[in-house]
Amino acid sequence: MPSRLEGVGLSGASPPQPPAQGHLQPEDRMLKGQLPNTGKDLTAHPGSPPANNGEGPEKSPVLPPKLPAQISNEDPQAKATSFTPKPPPRPRLERALSLDEKAWRRRRFPSSHEDLAAHSGASPSRGSSQDKVPRHPAHTDSPHCLSTSLQEIPTSRRAQGSAGGSPSSWGHCISGMISTSLDVLHRDGASARSPARLPTVDQKVASGFLRPADRVDSGQADLKARLPSRLFRAHSSLGPGRPPSPLASEARSSFSLLAPIRAKDVRTRSYLEGSLLASGALMGAEELARYFPDRSMALFVATWNMQGQKELPPNLDELLLPAEADYAQDLYVVGVQEGCSDRREWETRLQETLGPRYVTLYSAAHGALYMSVLIRRDLIWFCSEVESSTVTTRIVSHIKTKGALGVSFTFFGTSLLFITSHFTSGDGKVSERLLDYSRTVQGLALPKSVPDTSPYRSDAADVTTRFDGVFWFGDFNFRLSGGRVAVEAILKQDLGEKVSALLQHDQLTQEMKKGSIFKGFQEPDIHFLPSYKFDIGKDSYDTTSKQRTPSYTDRVMYKSRHKGDICPIKYSSCPGIKTSDHRPVYGLFRVKVRPGRDNIPLAAGKFDRELYLVGIKRRISKEIQRQQALKGQHSSSICTVS
């Protein structure tokens, strides 16, 4: 049988002729202009260097095999002398960040030396494709996500007359390198845990410059069937082969949950000028849609008269994390009247209960009135500076047990005002309480430096008209009229019936119907028992000699500048917290949020860092104590056998 020498283009004694110019084969058409000396006789003399016609960049040579001086048909046993060609150079990556370099290094391709050794049978490398892996048909269509930017890697050319799949055949190597955009390289979560692999390419291309045509490595056989289902990338700001997706702002990297930031948005955005709709605006619509697609946030508002007790409840979960709520809220605002003597301890307990996902945005005090504002740490960048103001309604001003404390700020483009008050006590002092209300709406000087979002709707005589959303909560001290005997008789009825019957005697409900207080405000429907006055540590109402009438003294009111912007979700009390004669009352709300402008005084992530760290340490130390207590219980148990 005449010997066939692969890689030199010889069959017998005469070299094959290149195809005519007008009839290029698909393979030649693809490689035209990239193979060195295309269309010329590739017969080389031993030791002669490859010719360079001066076209294109200089290419690193590949040594041709050393051939015998003469090969004649009379000597069919003539064979080529052994040689050791240099392995082809490693493909250079166009982008250092586009491919996993470690994956390239881990991927091992058979060298020319190993292939020759396999031919001679001395040390077979991985076996031929005929023996181990069935041969796949050639595919003419490359994956649409690949752009074959071919670099210059000089290789030898396959003989035209050699039979495909012969163990002694060499695959022809093309000069090329796959330049893959980021659209292909980002994988989903499952692929991130497995070693990175090269994307599939056309076998006519891959068989030439990645491996011999008849050799299949262990990781290549099933790569084509697995890879398409594991690659995913909706958009890449760096990918040159695909236009930007309209969902670019929603794209997610498999390596981070943060959304990618387009460079053009950073270049064109001016943060010195406010804009509602500008791309990249901190308080703009795009950022708002990222965090609140429905443009509504979850708000928690609570009020509690602590009666000045030093002892705090052992657990505040019932107050801040009620069982009715499946999820924690975005913003927590807690107002306290007659607060405990150690205000810092109270604030630490709030931070400890909510944990490290929340930070204390602001806290203020006015005598025994406390207010704390805690927000999710992700949202602190979208708040303006927080401002506060106070009003004292008691005649003796240095005794600040009665009055009001207001805190305001702008969240994105929605301005919010929170007021906690303690009105005058007494069953018959309704007029004094109405006066306290009037002094408060006129005396609170808010906002200060943060601009009003709708100044044309504001009233200088009423602070509640200067904000988009107002929440007024506290111990308003309005009582149930009719006396204790009548109220106790109603309390013996069923819950649904007695609540509606009790509210008919409520002083605040009657005054709101007259329009003398809380103009424009609403209150969620009440479905809980009166929050005042209990015996401390018990569920019974006042059994002292004063026999105070049970009343709904603790309330939460809300008011919105735009109709429907505030939606109450839950309104209830906390019967399990019994350290005071008042039960805490809380409300859950959904508040509509609008985009805003960046040209307002921003808080820029300001929060109480010291309180945050103390709260984390408290949680850690209590968890350690709990685990030690459990361990002590297990170790103290004694097993006896009788």
C-alpha cells in the first residue's frame, strides 16, 4: 500500500493541486487569507525554512517533517524518519477578563509528540475517535453567540487525498482564536460550581487548532450536549457582537446580585443637577424601580406609653415582628411616651431585635418623648437629611412630659412626617386636648433645609400640609364616655360587637366627625380591645381605687397629600407586653413612593454606627449564652439503669 504522509500534502509522488480560484471549497473559503502561502505547492525540502511572502504579520514557523531524500513506488515500506515538532503556541486571549485562564490551563490538548507516539503504538495517549468515541458529523453553523476572530497561529495543511478518520491522519490547523464576548461567558448558578469549559465551536474549526481531527479528549465528548443549557447572559455592556438589551438595567451577573452599571450612564449623568427621569440618578425613577417595582414600601409605625418603667420587656418580637406579618418591613418608626430613664438602652434593644439588616437612621427625644427611625441598610442612600422639631404643650415648660416631637425626611421623592404626641390627660379635658393639637400643627417648624415637594399645596399654619405623607401617633388620652360600668358591660359581649359599640363612646371619633381635630386624617379600622388602663403584669383593667375607664388612648393616624398613597394593612395592639399600664399599638402600611431629585440635602448613608455595632454584639452574646445553656442542660442530665 502506498504510504500517505499527512500534513505535507503528498500522495505517492505528486502533490495535490489547489482548487481553482472560482471554485473554492467551503473550508478553503473560510480559511482564505489566513493560511500562509495559500494556493502554493506545500512540498518542502528537509531543513528549509518556511517562505514568507511579506503579507500580514510575521508568523511563528512550524518545522516541517524531515522526509527521506527519495520516495519511490518500488519501495512501499519507505517511512518518514522520526522527528519532534514544536507544539503549537497557546492561543492568546484577546480579553483577560473574558475567559477563565485557569480553565484554559487545566484543559490539556494532545501535543504533536504524543500524537506521533500514538501512531507508532509506543505510548497511546487517549485512543482514536474510531476506537472510543463515535465520530460526529461536521456542522457548518457555529453557535450564534460566538464570533470567530481568527489570530495567526501557523499550522500545517491536511492532505486532500487522505481518508477521513484514518488513525495516521493529521487534522489541519487553522490560524485562529475564539474571541468570546461576555454574553457567552457568564454562567448560571449551577455552572459556577463546576470548572469552566471552552464553548463549543464548529468541528471543522475546532478539530484543526484545538486538537487532532481524530482525537477526542475526555471532557470534549459530552460538551456540546451540555453547554447550551448552562450558558445564560441576557445582556453584557462589554459584548461587541450584540446590541444592548432593553432589559439591561435588570440584568444580573452570576457572580453578583448587583445590577451592572453601564459606562455611558456614568459618563453622561451629572449629579450636580437634579432630575426625575435621568438615567443613573440616585433618587430617580430607574433606581426606584430597581428597589420598588410597584413603587410602594412597607412601613411600620408603633406607639407605646411606657409609664416611665425602668424594666423593659425581655423580648420585643411581638411588637416589631408581629406574627401577622410574613415579612419584615422596610421602615420602622417607633414613638414612646413617658419613656424609660435609659433611652440608649431602649434604642439598643430596638437595634438588637431587628438585627444587622437594619440601621438606626435617626433618633430624637423631647423630655420623656422618644422617637426612633430604623431602615433597611440597603435604603439609607435614598434618604434626605433627617430633621426634627419639638413643641411643649404643658404650662410648666421644664417638665416635658406633655408635648409633641416631629421627625421628617424625604425618601426618594416622597416627603414623610412622623409626629408622636402626648396630650393632656383626664376624662373631661377634651378641649385641652384639642388645644394641644392646634399648638402642635402650628408650632412644628418643619421642613427646614429639605425642600417641600409640593410648596403650592402647603399651608404655613399647618405643618401636616407640607408633606406627602404624615403619620401622627401617640397617647392622645381621649377616653370612652359613659362611665366604667357601661364600658364593662360592653366588654362582656363578643369581640366584633363590643368594639363597634365601644367606638360609639369614643371621644376622638366624635371630635373627628365634627372636624375639630386631625383634619384630613384617617385611622385604620380598630379590631382590638382598649389599650388603657391595665394592671401592670396582668390582663385586667384598672382595679385600683381610681377605677379608670378602659379607653382607646393610644392611636395611629395617617394623612396623604395624594389620595390612595397610603394603604393600611394591619392595625392592632400587643397584649403580651405587660410592663406598663398601656399596651403598645402598631400599624402596618403600604406607602407609595415617587422618584425624586438629587439636588436636595442627602443623608448619604449616615446612621448610628455605634448603636449598630452594640446591637450586633448583643445578638452574638445572647446566642452564645443560649447555646451554653442548652449544653449545660444536656450535660446535667443523668441516665440511671434500675
